[in-house]
Amino acid sequence: MTEQAEKHVRRAKRVLREKREMRQKPFLYAVVCAAGVAADVSKLITSAQERNWEVGVIATPVAMNGFFDTAAVEAQTGHPIRSAWRTPGEPRPFPAPDAVVVAPATFNTVNKWAAGIADTLALGTLCEAAGLGVPIAVLPCVADALAAHPAYRDSVTRLRGMGVRFGDPYAGETDPDGGRAQFGWERALDLLGPPPVAGP
């Protein structure tokens, strides 16, 4: 990183700290990708709110197409769901994040993020948060066949090297008795630890 880039990152971190000190509650970004378990994202939001996080949801464009109840999530968080980029004059609907959870995190999102591709708001947010050192926890929801792909393994290794915290993999496969393992929403919050104390 060049000296000028380091100065920009230091300044951005200082501004984030100052904004956090003015808030009543720490703010958590929940990045939701297009996987079937996303239908239960309200469980993550409830658990986060019980732990004193304020939550804002950022969804991938595909996840917005029926993967979860968007109206219910907006009512639960009290914030609009973000999926598209703001126009230059539009105000920021969320404050800067104190932490980020990516759940469920798909094969596509993990690989693009690790490669530095920011072609959606969700990916751009993840790339920026990682660069600013914001704590990030990921709950992957990736089928075993896809998780075996060398690109995915390399992506996970790269993101771990950037300080990203990963929960256990979840393939979502049906058990022999027809059941399905529960997706561990709360595990993402455990990976982050207690929320920082907000306010002066």
C-alpha cells in the first residue's frame, strides 16, 4: 500500500471512530445472499437486537427476488433494505458499520469478494469493510460439490488471511431421515463477540 493510500485509510478509520462515538447503539450490517436459508434471516436480526446491535440489511440483487420477506425485515429493523448503489446526492440510509455479518454467504459472493470484485452494493460494502478493518463474520451456505472447488478453497484462505472470521460450513443437504440441519445464525454473532460500547 502506498503512503497516500495508508493516509486515506487512517483518515477513514478516524472518521468511523468519531461517528461511532455519537451513536446510541453499535450498528451491524447483515449482508444477505441468495440461498434458501435466507428466509429465516429474521432469526439473525432478533438475536443481534437482543445483544444490543442495531441492524441494517444489505441484500444481493438476486436475494431480493423472493428469498426472504423484505417487508417483514424492514419492519423488524426499522431501516430500508439496501441493494442498489446510492446516487451522489442521496443521503446514506445507514451509519458506518461497527461490524458486518454475511449470512448466508454463497459460493458466488465469497469468490467475488476474495477477488476484489465489487459489482453489487453487497460486494462493494464487503470489500470496503475489509479494507477498513471492520470485524466481519461469515456463515457460508455452499453445497459440498462447490466447496470442493479449488477457487472456493483459495477464496476462503485469502479472506481468512484478511482477518475475516468464518463459521462452520453449511451445505444445506437433506439428512437420510428427510430432515435438514439448522443454520447457525447466532454463530455469526458469537464470532464477532460482544458489540462495542456506543456513545461517549
